[in-house]
Amino acid sequence: MSPTRLLAVARKELLQLRRDPRSLMLAFALPVLLLILFGYAISWDVRDIRAAVLDQDHSASSRDLVDAFRSSGYFTIVRFLARSAETGPLLERGGAQLILVIPPGFERDLGAGRAAPLQAILDGSDANTATIAQGYAEAVVRTWSSRAVLRGRSVVPPVDPETRVWFNEELASRNMIVPGLVAVIMMIIAAMLTSLTIAREWERGTMEQLAATPVSRLEVVLGKLLPYLAIGLIDVIVSSVLGVLLFKVPFRGSAALLMLLSACFLTGALGLGLFISAVARSQVLATQLAMIATFLPTLLLSGFMFSIRTMPAALRAISYLVPARYFLVVTRGIFLKGVGLEVLALQGLLMAVFATTGLGLAVSRFRKELQ
């Protein structure tokens, strides 16, 4: 492989990029736009749950319990109901996601040392939100009841658990989403960028000129890949800086390790795009194939949006073939946990395998011969 010929192909691709502002926009602006848009739009935090209260006891204890719900930070009391017949229509209209029913004699049961029943009616049409709201409600009631006064004496629980959260102390979903977005966006953008390169040569009639040169297939593939690899690494840097400065995501690991593993991952993704471009020979078809081959598997089977452990066995098996699944572990591990290569050794090896496979597919499929 001649370095001179390799750099000549890379320079040609850079000139081609400079003449195509749409590709430059796709390369630089789209990753930033997607990161900002998805970073703000996607959130798994359930806050401000709309709650209504049917207080049939009208006592100091019932009011104190309602205040505990209001001050928890998770519930917003939107309405007080006068009778139980109002609960059904309110849930049907979506006016509340939870209705807290405090029956008559609530304070009397507490004072007598008996169990005081409560009822929480949940809108189960959104099962995820209902499950989380149920957990929040149980936690609020459990905390409030530990301070309840029975027989004039404060109840001291026999066990006083204390919880400590590592790596994401605020339990904020953005701290998990933003590093995952870096992996997802890089996979999709990298494959889409290079899926246009070889197909563009065929459509513009410049493949004849390339075929007449002494450059080898490997030199063509690497020469076309290098400019996009540099762009991809710049995108990783910009996305990481935005994640830290704009979304306040902690960065505890090694920036050098992130760049090294990102380079391997991007090489594989770019090689996959070149392979698609060589197969399709049409920019429109290549773009569509790149979207199908990267967007859906990366978004659905990488563990970014949905937990892989809850998927059917067949989908869990397919997810092992999705490279973004392993790069997701890398970005979240370096950002949040600050782990090094001693923990990410397997992911690093798989990134190297992905890079080799992507390049191998592109070189094996690319042909300089005219048909």
C-alpha cells in the first residue's frame, strides 16, 4: 500500500466533500442537532404525576398525608373530588393519572392502632407510568406512615434502610440518555455518510477515471474512509463537550480511551457504509439500505431505548450482532463510571473486530472493473 496514493484518494474525497455542502451539513450539523433534540425530548423520568384526592375523612391526618404527596416532588394535586362517582369520568378524560382515596375513619383507625386502609386508583393505559406512579405512591405512604403517631407514641421502625446510588446519584435519565445518544448517532451518521461515496462515483461517471489509476482496492477504501473518520472523531468530541456543558452529564473516564474506542467503532461503521455503497451503486438505494441496516437495529436492539433483558429470546440473540450494543457500554462506562480498559477489554476487542469486519466487507465488495 502506497502512502502517496492513499493520501491522494483521501485528498480527492475531501475536495468532493467541500463541493457538496449537503454532505458537510449531514456530517457536522446533524449529529449536534440530533443530540440536542433527543437529549431534551427523550426522558424516562416520571415527574409531575397528575393526582386527584377523594378525602372522605376530612381529618388532620388525611390532610397531612395529602401534603406529603404534594411535597414529594413527584405528584401534582390537580383536583379534590367530592364523591366517588367522579373518579371514573376523571380517569377516562385523562384528567388525572392517580386518584388517592382516603376512606372515612382513617384518623380514627390510626389512633386506635389499627391498619388504616388507603386506595390508589391508577390509569393503566400507560403501564410504564402507572407502575412508576404506584411505586412513588407506596414510597410516600411508607415514609409518611413511619412518622405516624399511634397511641400517643411515635413508631420507630425496627429497620432503617439507607440507600446510596453510585454513578448517577440524581437518577436522572439524561445521564444515561446522552452517552447512549453518542453511540447511536455515530453509528447511524457514519454509515449514512460513506454509503454515498462509491455510489456517487458510479452515478457521476468518475469511476472510469478511478479504475484507470494504479490505486488498489484497499487504498481506495481507506482513502475514502479517512476523511470521514476525522469528521466522526470531531463529532464525538463535540457531542461529548455538549453533553457535559449543556446537559451536565458527568465525564469521569479517560478521553483518550474514548477516542481510541470511538475510532475503532467509527471505522467499522464507515466500512459498513462503504460496503452498502459498493453493493447498491445508487445513492438513493444506498441511503435507504443504510437507514434500514443501522437505524432500526441500533435504536431498537442496542439497549438504548429498551432493555435487552426483557426482549424475547430471538431478539436477544439478534442483539449480539448489533455493534452499538457494545459501544453503548463503552460510552456509559467512560462517562458515568470512569472505568478503563481493564473493565472494557471485551468491548474494546469487539470494537476492533467490528472495524476489521467493516473494512473487510468494503474491500471485498469494491471492484474497480467496469461493467
